[in-house]
Amino acid sequence: MNWFIQGGWPMYPILFCSVTALAVTLERAIYLARSFEQSGIVIEALRRGKPAGKGYLSKLADIYKKSVSLSPAEFEEKLHQEGSRMLQKLERGLGFLSAIAHLAPLLGLFGTVLGMIGVFKGIE
């Protein structure tokens, strides 16, 4: 804990970034674990004509079943729209995580520069 205090005030934004990144990562991991489906189970359920589940693979299979009667161009458009919506849900929070990954090292470098300035002032 002593090193945290010695780091000065730049350590607080770095701590905030670390805790926030951990929270986003855990939320995404839980979300992905809940939406996971085994492809074999989904395919077997589709062969029986039963709803497969609530994951993304089942949703895509359901879209496929509903869109078989459409023309190839309409089918491709429908699949593209639904796939884009699903991808947005999957990627939620990743832009924020990317920003933190870029910002935290810069904050560390900033703290290092402030520390070096303090050392040189002490030597002076």
C-alpha cells in the first residue's frame, strides 16, 4: 500500500481505470457465458423441430427458419440486419475497455514523469 501512496495523485485515476476495466471484463464474461450454446444441441433441436434455446446460435437458426421463403437478396439482408444487432450486443462495452487500455499506460507514464521531475528538483 505504501507504493500506492508514494505514487501520488496519478495513482487514483489508474486505480479507477483498473477497477472499471475489471468490472467491464467480468460483465462481458458473464454475458458471454450465459449466451453460450453447444452447436450439437442446437442442431439436434432443430432437426426435431423444437426451439433450441435462447442463445445467439438459436436466434440465428430461428431467423433462418423464418426467412427460408424469402428471395436470396432479402434473406441476405435480413440475416445481415439481425447479425448486426447481435454483434452490437456482443461488443457492448468493448470500446470503453479499449479506451481504458490506451489511457492507463499513459497515466502511468505521466506519473513517472511527475516523479522524475520531483527527483530532479530534490537533486537541484
